[in-house]
Amino acid sequence: MADDGAVDPALIGRLLPHRYPLLLVDRVVGVEDGVRLVARKCVTVDEPFFAGHFPGRPVMPGVLLCEALVQAGALLAQASGGGLPPGASLTVVALERARFRRSVVPGDELELEVRTLERRPPRWRLRGVARVGGSIAAEADFTTLEHAPAEHQAAPAAVVHPTAVVAPGAELAADVEIGPYAVIGPYVHIGAGTRVGPHAVLDGRTTIGRNNRIFQFASVGAEPQDLKYRGEESRLEIGDRNIIREFATVNPGTTGGGMVTTVGSDTLLMNYSHIGHDCHVGSHCVLANSATLAGHVTIEDYVIVGGLAAIHQFVRIGESAILGGGAMVIHDVPPYCNASGDRATLRGVNIIGLRRRGFDAEQVRAIKSAYRLLFAAGMPFAEARARLAAELAATPEVERLLAFLAASSRGITPAARRRRGDPTEPEDE
């Protein structure tokens, strides 16, 4: 602020968010802190608002005269020690007793005077008068509300239904919605945008990411179904944008399995599906209705588990594999494969799943060649692996397949025996 009470013109652009052509204050010539401010606006013939208003007789619109007074009021609040918090802004919520006494035309110099009528935070009432050569051109009273700067604004509160029970200690981020009769335990952390449906129960040391949907009657984080569990402080960690449907259950870890169960992002758990203790489920997976994972199961990314399928403990399902409905899986299923049956056997390559992921023809061809060599060539498995490593290991997909086979501890699901006359080419689906 200058010594004479005027605001340095360079400050105006920093104090007001407005920019040309809507910045309607050229300079401030006088300020009485929190009480009164006088500003100037030179109206020139090249103002963009004169175009079409009116042809042959340009007149400054009355609404812009009011806008100029409001901008002067914002300067009074922000630049003069008027009490507005630093970085805050004013929003006009009411305009009263507006009167327009004379036209404002090119060449006029507007004198903009604003006075504070009342201030009861966050509400301000101001009176503005615009003059030209000492004559009143326009006058109005207006009411504004303070808005804190974005970095100081409180995040929107979670919306919790009155019948829901949220234990002290639970952490609900912005925009979380908790439905009727839902129960949230004291160690649960829920990320922004997540919605929890009626009667769902979230318990244990459970962390849930952003924008998940948990439907009615789901049970997430309850004690694991393991007789060896003794109340240890194990965890369940769930990523973002997952969908957990009705009656699905997800259990935390145990001492015997690393103390944590994890679910990635963008995964769908359908009705009655179950993820047991110490499981690790990747991203972009689908567990269809009543699919069941025993403890310590690992599901890599982009896996589909068919309805009523059951997976034995410690089994691993490789990336982009698909398990048919009702499959009983007791051995590891390699990446990119199709397995089904009781007990499950390999039925070929998951061609459709690979194409949906965007695998090109060359990638699919390499995977099919690897499958044929491993499971359809009739040679001993160890010999087939060695030959595959020597002949096709240069492709990333085959390298991933070989790494999965090398890490297997439960053994690999065998290929289905083909009847005489069956083609040796792996099935497409």
C-alpha cells in the first residue's frame, strides 16, 4: 500500500483473479482500512464489451458497472486490512437496490466507491457507487460470502447414514459414503470416493483405497477362517476402484503367511466369492460367483476365476489365465493358460483373453508355440522346459512363463489328454 493510502497498481492483478477483458479496475486511489475504497476505471473505445452494445452508440452494460463495483469491494476486503484471510475470495450472493442514473460511454472515467455496511464472517454487505464527472452513473448494495483459499478448505466430510456404526478410530476420507446399518471397525481406513453399502461389515486392520464399491452384506477384514489364528494384528490391504459384491468375503493374513492379504486395483469380486487369509490377488481380475480361494493363494493380474471354482491353498494362478466354472485347482496354472475340470487340467491358451488385453498376433503365436512344446509335444517336462529356454526365451511372454514354472512348488497343472484324432494345436478358448 502506498503512503497516501492508494494501492500499488501492480498489486491489483495479484489480488483479483480476474483477467482482461473482465478486469474492470485500473487503479486504486484511496483506502480507509476495512471501511471505504475509491478506484478508477478508464472506459476506452476498444473495450470488447462495446461490440454489439449498441451498434453506432456504444454503452457500457449495467451488469458490468455492477461487476466493477464488486471488484472494487474485493480489493477493499483483500488489500486494505479489511479482515479477509490471506488468499481468500468473495462470492456475490445478492445484489439489491441497483439503480442506473446515466449511460457510461467511451472516454468516460469511472470513479468506483465502495463502503462496508456490515461484516459478520463469512458474510459481507457492501454499498457501491459509480460516478462519472461527479454524477452518479450507477449504485447498488451487494452481499458476499468469504471463501477460504483451496489449500485451507476442509475436505468434504464423509456421508454416514444415521443407522451405520462407525467405531472411534476409523478413518474415512473425503466423499466416502457409508450406507444404512453398515459397521466399520476401529482400525479401518477407507480412501476417498469409496462407497459402502447397507449391512456391509468392514473390520480388522483393513486399508481400502479410493473409489471402491462395497455392496450390501459383504464382509471385509473379519477374522480369518484359520484355526491357528490367535488374534495377531494381521492386515488386509485393498487397492483402488475394486467392486466387492453381495456376500463376498475377504480375510486378513496370519502369522503363518506373512500377516497380510492383498487385493490390487480394478478387480471384481462377485457374489459369495471368497479370498482366504494370506492370499494375494492382483489387478484387473474377476472372481465369479462363489469362486473360492483357500489360504495362501496367489492370483496374478488379469486372471478370471469361473463361478464355483475352488483353488487349493498355496496354489498360484499365472497372469491372464482363465479357470472354467466349477474347476477344482490343486496345482499351479501357468500364465496365459485355460484350465478347467475336476481335477483341473490345461485346455489350451486363453486366446480370447490375450486379444482383449491387446496382445498382437506375434505375441500370441509365441505363447502358443511355448504351450505346444511344453504340454502337447509328448516329451518329458524337464526336457521341454530346457528346449523352450533355448529356442524361444527371447520373448518377454515366454520368459515370464519360464520364470513362473521355475518358481512352482506345488507342481504344474497337467494338460488334458487328447483322444486319438484330436488336433495337437491348443484350443483357442
